[in-house]
Amino acid sequence: MSLKTRLLGLAAALMIIVSVASWLAYRELSEDIIERWGQQVAEIQVRYDSARLLQSLEREIGLARQMADSSTLVNWATSPENKSLQRDAIREMESFRSNFRDNSYFVALRDSRRYYYNNTNNEFANDQFRYILDPDKPEDAWFFQLIEEGRNFHLNVNPDTELGVTKLWIDVLMRDEEDRIVGMVGTGLDLDAFLQDIVDIDQEGITTLFVDYNGAIQLYRDRNYIDFASIIKPEGQKSTVDLLFDNPEDKQKVLGMLQLLKNRGGATGAVESSFVTVDGRKHLAGVAFLPAIGWFEITLLDLEALLPRSYLWPLVAVFLTSLLVTLILFHLIIRSRILKPLVSLESAVEKVRGGSFALPHLEKPDNEIGRLASHFETMTDTLEHSTRELERKVAQRTDELNRLARIDALTGLRTAVVWTKPWMKKYSGQNDRTRALV
């Protein structure tokens, strides 16, 4: 096998090894880049979605709390049969209705259990009283549950069968001067419109949902997963966030992140993230706690949809092109700097070995091979000179020997060799010739 073949084979083998190593490194590096990028995007997206939700709710919550603190409503709640107080309270309620985003409100009195409501269309003007809350009815259990727990504020996604509406309800307790709960006030936001604005974002690869303090799903693009009236449901019957995941490990990851954020007490800006599998695809789950409303915001990022690996293929093409160009350049350099000088040097050696000192033009790159070619030329010149000198001396010596062979050593006269007859052998003492003096 020629040196050229061996060098090119070695170069090809090295390139293949480097290519495989580079491909494995690329896969690991691209995975790491995508994961790091995904974690940053998850944190940004979680904070963004949380801010959008709070921006939509904080004003409504603030108005509901102002309504609950209204002395007019509190006085009426303590004396619900007083018609004068009732008229003043209804005027107060209607003034708040025009300020609420949904232009709706509700007021529920604890002692009388009377529930008042008016909607965007002012459908119940002068007839705000809708029904009596019944502790034995499951659909009214939310009111009595919240009063029993003494929650000053609560968000509740619940269908009101009496009113025929499903809303995100903002519930705020009313308390008198003695801090006794006298009723509840609030407003509702149309669930479908709210989901459209906050959850159903038209962005491929991003899924946003909100769960309450216990992990029950409150807002999600798929209404079938929403845990309506979760306040009155016992644990084990709620639609919790772990229903979205098939892998038990993923369920534990998400629930663990919720618990970790709980333990932190709602630290500002705290975000937890972890990789989970949803519908057979790898997602990055980012979780943040919103202490202002007592909910968790969860964002699921489908990294393959947001940043497909095909986006990185141009990098692979650049790498392969660079590798090919490097191989070609390597071949040209090896050929011009090593192989071609070696071939010309080999040809020169063949000529010298055949006895010719007329050397072809030798390639002399600026390296060891070039210096070797120079040394070979010098050696050839020296060898040629020595050979010529030796030949001259041999010729001179031969001529000298020939001269000595033709001159008698005693007389200094030339001698000639004369061939004689066989019968003269005895006389001359020679086998086939004798000497004669000239």
C-alpha cells in the first residue's frame, strides 16, 4: 500500500472519528441549549401570564373589597329588613356595577340568606333579589363553606344554576365593626371570555393553566378539566393538575414544585421548572405562586414545537461543509507538501541507482522533506564528483598498466607479442606466444 493511500486513509479515518464525536457533542450541546433556553422562556412566560392574570383581576378584587367595606352595605346586612337601608344599599350596589369590568355584582346576606344580583344588561333593575341561599343545596354550599372557613377573599369558578351563568367569581366577605361576618359581595367574570383572554393564547407550543392552593384546576383551555365549585368538593374528587400527566414521576414533580413554592410562602418572582411528558411529548413545566389570589400559574412549553431541532440543521450543514473543505485542504496540503516531494525524490533515487546523475526538478517544501531533498542533491553532486574522479583515476591507472605491459623493464625497449607455431613452444618456453625485441 502506497504512502499516499495510507495518509489519505488515515486522514479519512480521523475525519470520520472527528465527525462522529462532533455529532455526539452537537446532540448534547443542542439538547443543553434547548433546555437552558426553555428554562429561561418558561420563567419569562410564567411571569408574563401571571402578570396578565393579575392585571385583569387586581382591579376587580380591589373594587370588590371596597364594596365589602361600604358602611351602607354593612349597615343593611346587619338590618336586612330595613327598607330604607335596603334602598340605599341597592343604589350603592348599582354604582359599583357600572365600575366592574363585567358590569355585574352579587350580594349575599348571612342572616337573611338573600342573594342579590344584577348583570351587564341591567336585566334585574329594581328586582335584584334573586333567591334564598339554602344550606342543603349543593349549589349553594360555597357560600356557607366560605363563611365557615372565614376566608376574606376567594376566587371560585362555578356555574350558578339559578342564574344560568358560569363565571369566575370574586368573593369577598363583609364584616361589621365587631369583625362579625355579615355577608358576602363580589363580581363575576364571564368564564369563556376570560379564558379567551388569559388562557387560550394563540401561540403554538405554550399551554397555560391556573390551579388553586390545593392543585385543583381553575382555568384551562379544556373546560372538561376545570374543577368547578372546588371549594365544596372533598379531596379525591377534585380535578387536580396531576390528571394532565400519565407518568407518576411527572405527577410527583409537579406536585412537588407546588409544595416547594408553598413552603417558600409566595416569594416574589420565585419560579420552579422541570421536564415532564404530556401526550407523549417532552414539555418544560414552569410554576409560579400568586399569593395575591392564592393560585398557582403553570406554563407547559413544548420545546419541540417552539424550537424544533430542524432549526439547528443549518449548523449541521455548516459543520459538514467545513469538514469537507477541511478534508480537501488537508488532501491538497499533504499532496503538495509531502506526497509530491516524496514522489520526485523517489524518481531521483531511481535515476541515481540506474547510474544517471541528471536529477529531475525536486520539490523542496519548507519542511523536513525539502531539507532531505536538498541534502540528496548535495549527496548526488558529491557522489557524481567522486565517481568521475574515480573513473579518471581508473583510466589513468589502466593506461599506466598498459604502458608497463609494452615496455621491457631491463632495456626500456618496447616489446611486441608475436604468435608462433606450435613447434616453437619448446624453444621459446611459452605456450602460445614469445617475445621479440623491436
